[in-house]
Amino acid sequence: MIIMKSTPVESKSHGPVEHGRFGMSEPTVEKLKLYKKKVTQTWRVYRKNWMGMLGLGILTFFLAMAVFAPQIVWMLSVIGGWDHAYDPFEQVSTTRLVTPPSPEHWLGTDIRGYDILTRVIYGSRVSLEIGLVATIVSMGLGTAVGLLSGFWAGWRDEVMMRITDVFLVLPWLVLMIVFAAVLPGGASVGKVVFVIGITGWSSTARIVRAQVFSLKERAFIERARAIGAGDYYIVRKHIFPNVFPLVFANSILTVALSILSESTLSYIGLGPMANQVVTWGNMLQDADDGKAILNGLYLWILVPGMCIVFLVLAFTFIGYAMDEIYNPKLRKR
Amino acid sequence: MRNLRTVLTRKIFNSLITIFLVLILNFFLFRVMPGNPLQFIVPQNPEIPDEFKDKIIEKYGLDEPLHIQFFTYMSRTLQFDFGDSFIYSGTPAMDYVMSKMVYTLILTGTSSIFMVVIGMLIGIISAWKRGSLFDTGSLSFSLFFYAMPTFWFALMLIVVFSTGLKWLPSDSALTYGEQLELTWSCFVDLLRHLILPVISLTVGSIAAFSIIMRGSLIDVMTEEYITTARAKGLSEGRVLKDHAVPNAMLPMVALIAIDLAFVVGGAFQTEVVFNYPGIGYATIEATLKQDYPILQAAFFLIAVVVIAANLVADLLMVYLDPRVKME
């Protein structure tokens, strides 16, 4: 979102990545060493940022939850003395579907008789998956448009920027709803990823374009051109490596936004079906359908919601820390 | 001054192009999608007699080739005609959407004011007391709410203030059965229904404003004219009030315009949770009930309003910041 995309044009600090003399690549080993050194340097600065470290901690927690979901549920079933480890799509409560929290079902059961705690744990998988894949889609699209637009300049840039404007100006949720409504086929994870990706690329395109414009004027590009490097070679070897850190720092915030978008789409009923895919968003929709507030089943709303908040917060904190590192203008003076 | 005119013309021209592209998008999304494009314009309900469907097909020229359809569509759009609603039969889609717009404007307008004012105040204090407990505290606090889905925050507000404490209503914009009138009791009723939706919409966006204001003010404080002001012997408060803050506010104007798209997105969620009869509620209802004329009209209207607001902010920037004119 708008929040931390602070003046990318002026972040000229991270020096150009130059690939040896005359624009030729160094041997790979040398490159790897340089890369390793850069990562270590970044980590040294990052480590001192409490927000970044806290975000990383929370993210690790949810990653573990996603990877070891079956094992965690099994462990809980042993601790809680349930008769078996539940499956997220297993109707565990038959006589009454919706039940309040009990020793067998710590958070109760939902409108389909599923165990809510089990679903919360498995829900981390789809949230992370949609967040990451949708981000790759929108960052890829945005970087491609930004690179080409900035490099071509002229009328092609003009055309692409006007199209970018449309996606930049229109409210994201409105675009998403319209896309989700007219695209053929039912709601699925793939469709949600596509909708989030296609509506989220425009600000990346703008940032990348601005960065390309400022890079283009620099001496090392001119040098490469003077010795006969072609347009696409320059974009690939000189411009992209210099734009990449910025794109990377931004993409972390985009993950946060994508996760928020998924939960919103699912909540208003345009996400994947709850009996096919578990997401925290469609759990909240179920809670709404099950009149959780009226019946006082607050945990049903509280726990999936808090999961969304903390996962999004983790990415926001990490993104904020990265922004402070790559945008030295923001560093404390 | 010639420069100024060029800048203005260019900005207005760009906005018009953006609106034109939205029109094209609206046309293609609803007519060229795979499947049966007719379903978006002609109701598919089997109870509706065929002759009625044929009438609509003829009215919008849906049996004509695509480029002719496009011209029919454009001329109808310029007359704000998106057809009649499928579910509220006989109501023109545009009229329906317009009637909902009032409530959305009340909601987004009120919370925009609050988020700008509160965000700016927090930003100013944070920049002034940089590195203090207030600075870190307000940053993490506002980021926490920023990370919260608007709809979920709204649900939490209902849990606490409506069903829990029973202080405020959680449903609709007015008490059931009341009409929007210019009376004191109606105004109070409207306000009571507005409080929770406005809070849910405002709190999450404060971070965006406070962080930018803080950054901008820190930047300005290193400028030479601030040193000059201090050298003149002005108190720190005066320096802040008369010299730093007015200059630091420039990025905020641009931000308000950019943020509008997000406020509208948030308003959609708030309206759904509170059953608030605004354009967002209408759009989502239309989407779920496949009432495509309403969806098209809403999409068009929101696009035009948001683009116009962006243009106003752009022009305001030109007026406020002399440097833009020099470009």
C-alpha cells in the first residue's frame, strides 16, 4: 500500500552492481562471494532492528504451523485426550453441528461440524500459499511493466502508464470484486491468486519505472552502451540487478496485502469454498453465517482473526525493517 | 505561467484518458468474457419471457458485431444508462447506485477527516519526539491496526460495543423504518449509527498518514530555513508550527488522494459488516446475486468519483507547491 513506499527515486544509495570491466560477468565464484558478503552485511544491520526481528519470529511461528500442521494436531490430540487427531474436513460433531468450546473441541465446532482449532492450524497453509504466489504474480507483472516502461520511455511508456493509472486509481476491492464476478468458473485458490495478482501490480510498476529512470542517467549505463551493449542486455545485466533490492523490499509488504485481500474476498463470499479449502477468511465467513456473535461464540471469530492480524503484522514489520535498510533516508539522523 | 497551463492541461487530459480506459475495461469485462457474455446484460432467469430478453438484446444491440456494440455502449454510458436492475425490476441501475452513494459519502468523508487529522497529529508528535516511547509506541500500535482486516475490526467493535456493552447500534444507517430527513432526531440517529462504522474505517488507516507525516517532517527539519528560523531565536514550538509543519504537509495532499482508493475498499467491508446501505453493500449484494447492470453502474460511478478526486488533489498540489510548476 501507500504506507512505506517512501520516495524510491531518491534511494540512490545502494551503489550500482557492476559486473567487472566492460560489462562482462566475473567468474561465478567471485559473484557468489560478493553476494554472500552483501547478505551478511544486510543481516548485520537487520539484526539490530527490533521490529524486523519480531516480525521474523512471528513468521517462523506460522511457517512451522503450516509445515507441521498434521503433527501439531496429533500432538494436541494426545495432550487433550481426544479420541483421534482430527482432519480439517472431518465432520466431528454430528448431533449438533455448531457447538461451544469443550474439552474435545477447544474452540468448538463450526456450521459444518468441523473442529475449529484444527482448521485454524491448517488454515495457515493456504494463507501463506496465496500470499506468496499472488505476490510473485503481481511483483513479476509490475517489475516487467516498470522495466520496459522506464527503459523504452516515449509513447510506449505513455500507453503503459495510462493503463497502470487505471489499476492504481481504482479501489482494489472494487476491481477484485468485478474481476471475481465476471471470471468464468467457481471460486478457487487459483482464481483468488489471479485476481489479487492482476489488481496489485500497478504500484510496483510505478516504483520500478521511477528507479529505472534515475538509473538510466548514470555513467555506468552510458559506458555499457558506449561499448555496444544492447537494450535488453543492459536491462537484464545492469538495470534489473539494481532494481531488485527495491522490488524485494516492496514484495514483503505486498505479501501482507495479499493475505489481507484473500481474507476479505473469502469473508464476502468470493473466495474458495469452505468445504474444499481451509482459509482463515472463509472460517470467518462461516462464523458470520453461524451467527457466532449472537450466540456468544467469540473464540470462533477471535482466533482466526488474530491469526490473520499477526501473520500480516509479521510481514509488515519485516517489510518496514527492510525499507529502513534500503532507504537510508529514513534512517535516524 | 505557460508552464503552469501545460501541467494543468496534461493532468486533466490524463484523467480523461483514464476514465476512457475504465469505460473500455467495463465494456470488455462484461461482454467479452468467455462463457455466455449475454448473461451479464440479459437476465438468465427462466421465468422471464423470451420476448423481454429479446427487447434488451435489441436495445443494447447485443446481436450486432462487437465494434457496433461498443458504440451503442458508449452512447448509452454517456447517458448514464446501464440498464435496469435484475433483482429490483424496473429500477434503472444508475438511479439505484446514486441513491446509495449518499451514505457512502457520509461514511468515507467523515472517516477521511478523522484519519488525516489524527494521523497528522501522531506524525508530528512522533517526529518531534523522535526515538521516544511515544514514537515507537504509536508506530507499533498503528501498524497493529493497519495489519487488521477492516471487516474483522468491525466485527470486534460489534462484539464489544453492541452486543457486549449495548451502547451503540450495529445495523444499518438509521433505525429501522426511519427515513433520511432534515430533523434533529434523525441527525442524532444517523450519528449514533455512524460511530462504529467510522471507527472501524478510520483506525486502520491512521498508520499510513502518521508514518508519512513523520518522515516528511523529519526531512523538513534538516532544511536550512529551519536552522535560520532557530537562529532568529524562535521557540521550538513556533519553528514547528510556522515553518516545519506547513512545508511537511505537502506529501499529505497527494496521500489523501492515493488513500481514497483504499478508503473506498475499506468502506466496502465496513458496509457489509454493519449492513450499511451504501454503494459497497449494494455492489457486493449485486455481485452475489449476479445483478450485473448494478455492478457495471457502481464500477463506473466509483471510478469516475475516484479519478476526479485524484485530479483535484493533483491540481491542489500544483497550487500549493510552486516547484511543480517549474518542472
